[in-house]
Amino acid sequence: MNNAKNILLIGGSTGIGAEIITNLQEKHPNYKLYVACRTSEGIPANVTYFKFDVLTDTIQELDLPNELDGLVYCPGSINLKPFSMLKQEHFETDMQLNFLSIVKILKGIESKLKAAENASVVLFSTVAVKVGMPFHSSIAAAKGALEAFGKSLAAEWAPKIRVNSIAPSLTDTPLAKRLLGNAKKKEKMDERHPLKRVGTPSDIANVAVFLLSEESSWMTGQVIGIDGGISTLNTN
């Protein structure tokens, strides 16, 4: 099925968000895309762009359509430090960006999602929620809240709105540049995964686009691990 849909992406100028836009335009050219993020750099000309900062701006200020068939929330952080080096402000900042901001956005567009025939919300978690990893206490806490929120909301909004989360492992995006900054670092990270590579934006975008489409119309409340097998397999 390839029915016309209105899709809103929060974030989308780089990394996974940019790949989702490319993928949607290739597979669903009749979808109308709206992208709200801090910079228009890299946003295609045929996409409706809004300058938007999730930490300071209000979604109700944007000139969005009355019906939204899909929402993808892309902003996130990789704040990896030992617990002893993390201040309370780090936890608060990660919680604000990764969890509380999407709560505010969904409050602002709930009526637009409910006006659609079968809307889909796609959130991004992390493999570190399922698998305890050193130095991930702040981001895992924030994404853990996001996962639980997504499941609860999926139950509350069924059958009108579907809510699913994608939980990637390390993906080669600008956000992960510090962890993949040279060939030696990347090789080390590749080897940690049973499939012997880190993720690509396309790996994650393919699943996000599937969740936005009618092909996933019987899926909700799920946390989908796209992680090279690291959350479930031990091949060492």
C-alpha cells in the first residue's frame, strides 16, 4: 500500500533522520514530509522545513496539517562517562532531550495524530536499556523511561495510534563521531558485534520507514533491537 500520508520528523538534517527522509522519498514519493530541527542544511527542497529546537520551542507554533499520519522523534545524545564523573545536571539534560521533550511534543500534536486513520509514532531507544553497559547510566536511564512511556502510550492509544521504539546499537552517524573517529576505534567497535560491524543509518532508517507504513499495521508497543546481535548473542 502506498497511500498518501503526512509525516513529521523531529530532527532530520543528519544521520538517521536524514536517511529516513531519503528512504521515505524513494519508497513513498507521495508522502508529505515535514521536518522540524535546528538547521535546514541537508534538508531536501521538496520537504517542508521548520526551524525548531526541542529544548526551547513549542510544537503548536508550527504550521502543521490538521492530520498527522506519522511522527518520528530523532534527537538523542551519547553522553558516556563513569557515574563518578556525571553530575546531576547531566542526567537532567539527557532526560530532557531524550524523554521529556517528546512528551511535550506529543501533548501538542495528540489531536492531529488522532485525526488520522491509523497514525504511527516511532521513537528511538538504545541497546543499553536491555544490556547493562558501563558508562551508560545517564543515557540508559533516559531511554529506559522512553521505552516504558512508549509501551504505556501504545496501550492507551490502541487501536487508533501505534507506538513503537527502535533500539539500535552504535551506529555510524555524526553523533557517534567521537567513538568512531579513526580506523582503529571503528575496528574495535565492529568486533564487539556478532555481525562484526557497527550499524549504518540505512540499517535503522529501513525499520523506521517500515513502522511508518501500512506494512506494519499489526505492530504496536514493540521495542525492536537493530543492533548487530549484540543484545541477544554471545559469539566470543
